[in-house]
Amino acid sequence: GQQVMQIPQYQHVQEGEDFTTYCNSSTTLSNIQWYKQRPGGHPVFLIQLVKSGEVKKQKRLTFQFGEAKKNSSLHITATQTTDVGTYFCAGPKEAAGNKLTFGGGTRVLVKP
Amino acid sequence: NAGVTQTPKFRILKIGQSMTLQCAQDMNHNYMYWYRQDPGMGLKLIYYSVGAGITDKGEVPNGYNVSRSTTEDFPLRLELAAPSQTSVYFCASSWVAGGLFEQYFGPGTRLTVT
């Protein structure tokens, strides 16, 4: 079945530094979504990418969808303590549906 | 709008007991979902519904049942609770149409089975 893998599993970042987390799917995706979950909280939708090669920015966060639509990345610049949490990518199992397969997440810890 | 609400927030069950986790949304979303999240792990889909009266299994449905009699409510029933069902349970909803598939999550129910 479809698998979605994220690396790294953990990311320790010095405040102010940049980092990138990666998401890889075993199958081609019609779209990919990213969610953030703060410690003790619930997942919150960040963004959806649909087009091959698409790049979207949200302030210090840059999201990219690969050309083959099987991978994605999230790059955070000038990391802040507010960036602490787990970032999940998720892709739909079927082209037209919204039954998502979630990756295992990247847990981000920020050192002040 | 309250969004997606879940009750209870916390629950401790003894092995073999049963309970219903409640979920409600006030956004008139057609799709609703139940996920479980084990410590340090991602989310696994238990059941989902594409509309009132229609439900289907996700990745890990064993030991659970759902019903969807209204657009707003999507309760999850645990029968004969087992320690393996200790987890955080999230309900979510989305409006699937027009290409944007954002899912809105409830605050979760933390369940311990001992």
C-alpha cells in the first residue's frame, strides 16, 4: 500500500538557523498537505500543494512539491521558538478522495 | 463557529469496558474522519464518512465502530477495550470539493486502557 516517509524524524535547531524537512511518497500524489502539531495539541493545516514543481511561501516557511509529485519539502528560515512542534505531510490514497496517509512527522526542537 | 468538538478530553477504561467518543462539527462539512495517534507517531485513519449514512473503514478499523446519522455528528464506539487501544483519538472534518481538501481537527480525546 501507499507509504509516506518523512526525514528526519527529529530536528534540533539553534534559534535563528534554517532547516529543511523532507517527505517522500511511494506513489504519485494528486496533492500533498502539510500540518503542524504543537506539543499536546492537535494537527493544524498549513498548506496544500497541487501542481508539479509548485512552491509556496508562508512568511518564513517555504513548501515545495517535487516535479514527479512523489516528494515534498518544508524549509524554515531563521527558526524561532514558535516553530516548535511536529510537522506532518499527508497525501490522499486516491486521486479524487481525501483519505489521507500521514507521514510519521518531523519533531522540531529549538534551542534558544 | 466552534469548529470540531470532541468529548471527553480524557478517559481511563478498564480492559473489556466499552465507550463512545463523541465528535461534532458545525461547519456543514461532508467528510468526517477518526484518527488515532500513538505516542511519538503519526496519525492512522480508523474510519471515515463521506456523508450522513455512509461510512467506510480506514487503515486500523478493528475494535471500533462508527455511525453517521447526521451531517454534524460522527461518534466512535470502542467495544471490549484493550490496552492496544491506549492512544489519542482525533476527529476531523473537511469539505471535499473544488480542489482544496483541508482537514480541521478537534482537540482530541486521550484514552488509557488498563
